[in-house]
Amino acid sequence: MELDATTFVLEIVNFLILLWLLNRFLYRPVQAAIARRQRQAEDAARALDAQRAVLDDGQRQLQVARGVLDAERDTERQRLATEIAAERTRRLDALRTELEDERTKAKARWTAEQKQEARRQDEAAARRAEAFVRHYLERLAGPELERAITGLFLSDLAALATEPRDRLRAQAGGGAIEIATAFTPAETERSRIEAGLLAALGPPVAAHWTIDSSLIAGIAVRLDGHQLEASLARSLVAFAPDSSANS
């Protein structure tokens, strides 16, 4: 095959035309598409970078907010723990005070009950003792014992000092007096008693005689607002409840 100049030139022209056609209709559109795609990729990358920056900023803000929330939560937790501890202490103190008050009240009630029980036992013992002594005094009582008691009464009345004797005379006032005995006295005994009272209280003495079995044995002279007594019943006063307070 012979290669002439015309064919060579035409081949070159065809090649150049092909290059122009390729450059015009293929290479440039491809380049333009590649450049467009590259620009789009760069725009997308920039958008992604911007979104990433926004996300990073949001993440930092979230971390800051989380730190603030954690700090507030810790502060609130400490405050709540402090309030709970204070409330627990207050309630424990109130409960301790209430228990102490109840203990004090219970102790006071127990003490009062013990005192009341002791008082009841003392009163019961005093009543038993009084009943025992009264029983024997009633067995011992009689006119003879009453005369002996009356004699002691008149002796003590005669031995009174001047001042108390004057007070008795002022109370008697020369009026009527009541003389009580447990047994009916003989006339001689009445005369003896009236003579002793006359010497102690001064004349005139108007005597009104009565029988009072509660004396058991003895005598009681009742003046205006005052009573002189010497009897076995008087000895039983010591057995009465609160006799020390009333004596």
C-alpha cells in the first residue's frame, strides 16, 4: 500500500476535524459536567462543613447546658439532702422531746399512783389499827375508867396557867356549858365535875349534861366555839388519815 501525500493530508485533516468534533461535542461538555459536579461537590462539602460547624456548636452548647444542669442537679441534690437531714433532725428532736414528755408524765403518773396506793394502804392500815384499838378500848371502857379519865381532866384543868385559864373564862362568859360523858355519872361524880369546872371557869356555871357514846369513855366540855375533851376516842385521832396535817 502506497501512502501518497494527498491521502496523508486528508488523514491529518480528518484527524483534526475529529479532534475538533471531540473537543466541541464531547470533551467540553464532559469538562463542563465534571466542573459542575466538582462545584456541586465543593458546595456540598461546604454545606456539610457548615452543618458540621453548626452541629459542633450545638454539641458544645449541649455540653455547656448539660454541665449547667449537672451543677444545678448537684446543687439541688445537696440542698434537698440538707433539708432532709434538717427535717429528720427536727422530727427526731420533736420525737425525743415528746418521748421525754411522755416518760416524765408516765413517771409522774406512776409516782402519783404509788403515792395514792401507799396512801390507801396507810389509810387501810390506820383503819385496821383504829378498829383494833377501838375494839379493845371499848372493852376497857366503863364508869370506873371514865371516872379516872375525868379525874385527870380536872387535874389538868386546875393546873392551867393564868393566861389560858383567863381565855377559857372569857369564852365561858358565865353562861351555860355542855358537859358530855360516855356513861351516866353518879350524882357525886357530877358534883365533883361541876365543882372543878366552877373553880376553873369561875361562877356562875350553868351545866347541861348529855350522853355521848362516841367518847367511848371520858368527858367533853363544850364552850362557845371551843371544846375541852379527855376521852378514849380522842386517842384514836392519831389513826385518822392526815391526822398530822389536821393536828
